[in-house]
Amino acid sequence: MRQLTVTIPDEYYDNLIQFLKPIPDAIIDTREDEYNRSIEKMVLERIKNAKPEDYVDAGESLNKLKVKYGF
């Protein structure tokens, strides 16, 4: 069995789903919370190996961006 990921315009979605439903072994997963497990693994590894000095205060960074770009 093969897996297929498709990105299509919204107006074609219902027609495509109706086309695929009659296929006996088709599994239609309509969740929109897709993510790449390899990216998750990489991020978790970075968090695990990060030192306290690697972190930047979010408020401070936002203020620097506001000053730099005039937001």
C-alpha cells in the first residue's frame, strides 16, 4: 500500500474525497495537524542540548525588532 499527500484548492476538496471514498482500502485522514516527525525529533534534540545562555527573552527580542524596524 502507498501513502499520498495532496495539496489542492478548497473548491476541489469535496469532489476528491467523494472520488476516493469507494476505494476499499483507502484511509482518508482529514486532520489538519500534520507535522514532520523528523523536524519534531530535531527540535527536541536542540531543546535537550541547549544551554541557558542560548535562550533569548521574547519581550526583549520583540522590543529590539520594534526599534530596528519601526513597528
